[in-house]
Amino acid sequence: MKTENMRLRPGTPDDDNRDYLPERIKGSDIVVNENGNNSQPYPEKLREFNEALTTNGKNAVWYEYVPSGYDPGQKTPLVVSLHGGLMTGWGQAIYRSWTLMADKHGFIVVFPNATERRIWCVPWGKWRFDDARQENEPAPGEIPAAPADMKDNHDAQMILALIEKMKEKYNVDEERIFMQGMSMGDLMTSQFARHYGHILAGAAGSGCATFLSLLYETDGRIKNQGGHLDIWQSRPELNDIPPDKPEALNVNKYNRYYWMRINGCGPIPEISIVGEDNFAFYKGSQADVTYLDIKNRDHGQTFDDAALIWNYMFSGVRRKADGTIVHTESNTPRKGDAFAIAAAKNCGNAWFNNKVTSMRTKAVSWQKLKYHGLNGGQKVRGEYLCVPLSFLSEAFGGTYEPVEGALTAVVTLKDGRVLQFARGSIGCVIDDTLRSMYCEALHRDGELLVSIEWFCRYLFGLDVSSCDETVYVTDHFSVLSANMADLIKDLLHTDGQLPDYEKLTEFAR
């Protein structure tokens, strides 16, 4: 198939808009930018269809985007993209980059409308905090309740029929059928994957995690009829669904564990942080899981999310006729950062080059205080994570020589620089020249500890970011996010072993 170069079209901004999805956008060149939900002008090749697909006689509405280079004689991948609540198929098309990616990489994308009031037929409810197993309450009256049997779920059956329609209409590569959804569309994608995942090679979702009561029985057994497939989960850091942060971290974690268990993934991922995108790549014996947390982003989907999903995952996965998931080289390799260090408060382990490494004592969070002349008061002028100097020396290939029970220490770096530190001193002697650090050197458990932030920035010019008492260091621009900090702390506190993950029983076949 002949593909096109990526090109953004200019649009007419509607900066005064306060509607989530103004109808006047449809068919126009109006663009609306709403905190990350950045629209493109209505795609010129987007076509609307309205006809019955199922036997109940209800008409379905969907939008097809076929790239100009489509060749009927060539097998072509298909992506089904599901909109969020209160949206439409065409709204999903303009708020995402799937159409741009279709032109660039030569696949067909279809955007169906949910049948009832722009809300997919999935179990709905509100989050509760008194019992994590009972968070999915009965649906409010204005939202239709979902049938318990998927055979009676109109939206699921409509999507199945739509996929068959696309296979009849186009030369669809049955090994490369994918689904993606945002918010309520994410919940529907998860539901579809849990029941009909065997017809997909991969599924991706942005925004909402699935209610845990839909994933697990009360005794921890997994609910699943669809089997394994490659999974992508995008969780914006400021998602606020559920709104309570500890609850949200727990829900996100057990959504991740669910697919890790089904796909046969080990507990240790490869981690890569690129700008604000925080990736954890899990390899599985059956299929893979990719987890993405986007720093400082609200509930919804980023405009480039489709590009990330396609390039990192969908471009390199297919399902063979026997159900086997096969991975080829994706456009962007799913690899961890070549050089990375992470440490967290009160953890005796560190993350170093994509594995858990033990340190001689725990990391300590330490405040630099100003208190002289304040009549006993104090001001915090900085808070830093101090880690054993012996670990830092080893990580950077230096030699470490403790003196006087590590009350002082000398570190010789690979480039020949000689550093000397002393307990209680904010100074560091570098080749007989004195420099101040961020805070004084500490002495704990017979070890000298210094600020990892200062050591990595000042001595090596590395990028250092911190979040929730966790620090991430690498050799390129990166911003650690809350969900990734939580993931890293889990790895460090458990020596890379996740007992709850191992207790999850085999899914129902």
C-alpha cells in the first residue's frame, strides 16, 4: 500500500468554546483545544454510514476512514476506535490522531457510535471507598443498564457485526484487527477484550480503568472468556477516576495485574520515561502488556496517544489462525531506558538499568533547613533523597573507599575525578577544589549517604525528576509521574516480587 507523509492541516480555532463536543465542528475546519483533547479539522476522507448491522433492526452509525493508498489486493490492518461518554464516532476521529496514522502507515480505522445516548452498553456505577470489591453500583436511571450476558449486549454484538462488515467490504488482515477506546470507550474495549479478545491481536485504552468487581471474583479468581492478547493501558496522571488517589493507584495496579496474569507476564518490566510519557513494558509468554502514565494530564486522551499505540505496539503484533500472538519489530522498540537509576524513600533497593538492585542501607528523605535567627522556627529550603555513596559509586563505575567507619569516604570516578565526602558536611572536595552539595552528607548503618539529585546532576549533567518521594535519573529529558512512581516503589519494596500477582488464579476458559 502506498502511504503518505505525515502532515497537519490548519484549522479555525474556537477558543471561546466551553462545550465538550460542539456539533458545529462536524464537517467543518473548526478545532477545539481543551487541555490535551486537541482536535484536528474534520478529516476530508471520513465517511458516515447508517444501517442495521444486527438482527434486532436497530440502525448503527459509524464512520470509516480509508487511506488514499488503500489497495484491495493487499491485506490491510483494521483499527476499531471507541469514543468516550457523551461523544460520537466523528468526535473520536478529530480528537485523536488515528486518521493521520492511517494515512502514514496504511491501515483502515472505523469509529462507531454507541447505541444509547453516546454511552456504551457497559456496567456503570460510581466509585466507593468503603469496600474495594463493591465499587460498581447499580446504574442511574438515565443510563441504560448493561445485560449480564454479552450475547444480549447490543453494542458488543454491533461491534462484532461491524468488524464482519469491514471484512466483507475491504481486504482486512484478520491477523491484525485491533481495538482502542477512551474513557467509556476504554471500559467497552476492556469488556470486549475480556469476552471476544480472541478475534483481536491487541487492545488499547485511555482514561478509565475497569471496575475491579468486573475483573475478579470476590476470592481473587479472574473473570475472562476472551483469553490473551496484547494490551495497552494509558492512565493520565490526573485522571481522577476514581477521585481518591490511593484508590486510583490500587485500581490501576490491579487492572495491570489482571492482564499480566492472563498474558503470562513476569513482574519486572522495562521502564522508559520519554518527556512526560512514562512507559512500563511487560513481556509475556502469551502476549505483552504496555502501561503508560502521562505526567500532568487530565482524564481523557492525548492527541498523540494513537501514534504511540500504533508505533510502540500495534505495528509489531499479529494473531495467527491458531490464536498465537506473534511479535515482529514495531516501529518504535519497546525497550527500557539504556541508562536509568531510580530510588525511593525508605527503600533498601534501587532500580538500575531495568533491574532491582540492593543497596547497603535504605534511602533517606532529608530536608535542608534554615532556622538560625528565627527564634526556634525553621524554613525548609529543599528536600532531597539521600542514597548510599557506595551504590552511586558502583552505578557510575567508580571506586569507593570508606574511611573511619565511613565517616568520610573517597570516590574515584571513571574519568579520574577524585571526590571526598564527610559526615555532616555539605561540602564535597573535587580534585582538591571545594563545592557545596544540596544538603549535608548523612551517616546511617555504617554508610555515608548523599543527595542523588546533586550527585547525578552536578557530576554527570543527567536529567533528574522526582514524584511522591521517588527519584528517577536518566540521560535524557524525563518527568516522573505518580503512577510510575507507585509502580517503581512496588518493585523496590518487594525485591521485584509481587505476592498478590502470584495469587491470581488461572482465568476461566
